[in-house]
Amino acid sequence: MANSMGDFYRAITEVIGFGYLEAGKTMGLSSYGDDRFFDDVMSCIHLLPDGQFEITLAGDRGLVNALGRMRDGSNHEDPFVIDAAIAYAGQAALERLLVHALDYLWSQTKTPNLCLVGGVALNSLANGKIPSLTHFTNVHVFYAPGDSGTAIGAAIWKRVQGEERNTQKLRFFWSPYLGREYLEGESRAALAASCLVAKRPKNLHRDVAELLVRGRTVGWCQGGSEFGPRALGHRSILADPRRSSMRDHINRRIKGREWFRPLAPVVEASRAAEFFELPAPSPWMQFVCPVRKHARELLPAVTHVDGGARVQTLRAHDNPSLAHLLHEFESLSGVPVLINTSLNVRGAPIAETPADAIDAFVSSELDALVIDEFLIVKTNTQRD
């Protein structure tokens, strides 16, 4: 294994029993843990000068064996409590490593601006703490900072080659909605093949807002899909964040995933500060921040056990349709916030095509589905 933060966090994740690409579960679980294993984890990490570090992962004295002993030696306790404590230690150690490296970086640059890429940059819990723990106050995280984002980086690099003498600033289109848009005929064909009854309402956004206020869950499939790991309002499941039971319902009955997994809120950027203590603009859900105290009872379904939320701040010009829906929902509920989680079920990737969205809809307890301007509603749900 390489001496890297990513491999370190992956080792924590796999010892707990999650899969190779399931570090997000470790991050969510960490908020339920305590610090009993933190010193043991840090004993395998040596902080070196100039922001460097050395992590001993393998071997008898390595982290992997140490974590295994911690886990195996706690058979008398609830396994969830032990795994949560291991996740907490891993998260806290990762944050210590990150701050150590960033402190040195700031000493060399003295700039308030920081741009993060790489898989570890998907750790939104750590990202949200950077402005308070370091001298960096303007933090930017790309919407696809992991390996997939290198494709965009390569394209940008090719574009800027030979531009050294160009005195004009180069600007790039930063929207994550890079998937192809499906024609109306393709959506109609997918609906016809499913035998579902779809309507085309005169006021789609009002009708959907009314469903949401009544406690219905809505799949939302519009435009080109998002590039990157987050659903940002083109391939989403939307729901009312005021209902405390909604997180459990979505996790268990729709997505079929662990009960402790948090759900994210989407809020129009101009209203975000009313509900969340944001460290930076978060249009791509890359920062966990505290939910303001007055909003925690108002928004229980998106407030994690630690009082935080991974917020999407929506700018209306980025996604006019979702912004319209937020306005309609606020007019009925008084709250300009919705739950926004990815449109998929357990074991399946985020929906791409209209047919994928329909498959997620019919195989789960989703109450309604929007595909472009079409609305399908199940009639046998009872959650008013």
C-alpha cells in the first residue's frame, strides 16, 4: 500500500467491513463514534517536517493489524459501537494529517485560496473544517475530484497548452450537468415500454411541490446527468426535510442502505445562511457544515447526529427547474429546503437514462417520478 491519506482511509473502511469504494459510509458512521481508538491509530502515523508524514499500514505493527486487534478484542461490546469508534478514529486522524499538510502549504504560499482534488477531497466532513482549522479561508473543491475528474483536467491542460503568451484570461464551463439530454421521444418510448400512466401537468412544479408537502418521495430525472459522484438535481430523489421519519424511510424502503447514512439538503444559495453555517459556497455538496440551532428541529431529516449537513447551495441559473420547485415548495411549506439524494436503489448506479429512472421507481417505494415534463404517481401510498 502507498503512503497516502487515501490508502489510510481505505484501510479504515475495509477493516470495518465496507467495500473498496465505500469510504463515504465510514465518514457517515464516524459521527456515531467516540475517541477510544484515536491514540492507537495515531501511533501508526508519524508527522514529519515540511508537511510530510509516514503511515505504517502493513506488518505486525501496522495499522491494519492494529485495527483488527481492536475489533476482535471487543467481542463483548456492540459491534456497531466498535466500528463507529474505529470510523471516528480514522476520520479524526485523517483531519490531523490534512491540517498538518495544509499548515505547511500555507507557510509556503501565504494565500487564503485553496483548491482540492483527489479522492480524499470527497471527504466533505474534513473539507468543512478547513477554514476553521487552517489559514485557508477560500476553499474550492471540484465536483469530480476523484479519478474520473482527470478527464476534465486533461482536456483543460490540452486547451491551455501554447497559451503562455495569451494575455486574455481563459474561462471554462464549470457545470457538472455534462451527460447527454434525452429527447422527448426517448422519454415517451421508455414510458410506453413500462406501461406506466404518465401525465404532463400544466404546472408540474406546483403539482410536485404539493406531493412533497404531503410526505411523498419524488424521483427527479431532468436534463443531462451529473458528472461526478453527487446527485445535484438532475438525477435525484427529493423529499420533505421537515419530516423526522423521512431519512429512515428513504434509507430503508427506497435505497435499501444502512440506517445511519445521512441525507443531504439542497437550498437556494441566497437563502443558505439562514439555515446552515457554511464555510464556503457549496454548489456541488463538497462541504459538511453545522445546521443552525434553530433549524435543527425544523429540518430533522437532513440534520446528522453531529448536527451537521452536507449542503448543496443551488444557484438558480445553474438549475432553473429545481430552483422553481424550491420556490413552489417554500410557498406551501415556508421552507426553501428539500432533501436531495441520488436516484438509485441498492446495488445500482445513479440513474442515467429514462429507463433507468423508471426501473428505480418501480423497484422501490418511491411515490412519484418526474421525467422531463412527465409525472407518474403511484396511487397506493398512505403517508399523509
